[in-house]
Amino acid sequence: MSVTIYTIQDNIYCRMAKKYFDEKKITYNEYDIISDIQKAVEMEKKAKFVGVPVILIGRKTIIGFDKKRLDKILD
């Protein structure tokens, strides 16, 4: 299952999401939307949202750090 997370450095919710994935030993691709404007545009098109974190798991999009939804999708 492919996991992508769009982040901003030092954002608490982004850090929480990455810690969650690390603790579950889930590999993910991370894109900092401040340093990579193309990824910011990509995120906005896919999620139709401007804010972080945006997490893509397969075809599912999660906006924000929603642990309950992440647990449901990944377990």
C-alpha cells in the first residue's frame, strides 16, 4: 500500500502523523510543500484542500492527523 504525506516542517500534526507511521513501521513518501511548490500544487489538486498534513493511502485521502481513520484504514 502506497502512503504519501504532504507536510510543512515543524507542524505539530505533521510530526504526529510521521511519528505514527514510524511507530507502526510504515514506509511513506514525504513532501514538504514549502520547499517543493510543485508538490504543493499536486497536493491541492488531489485533496482539494490547502493545509497539512494531507495523507494519501492508496486511493484514500486523509486531511489532518486523524488517528482513528488511519487505524481503520491500516489495520
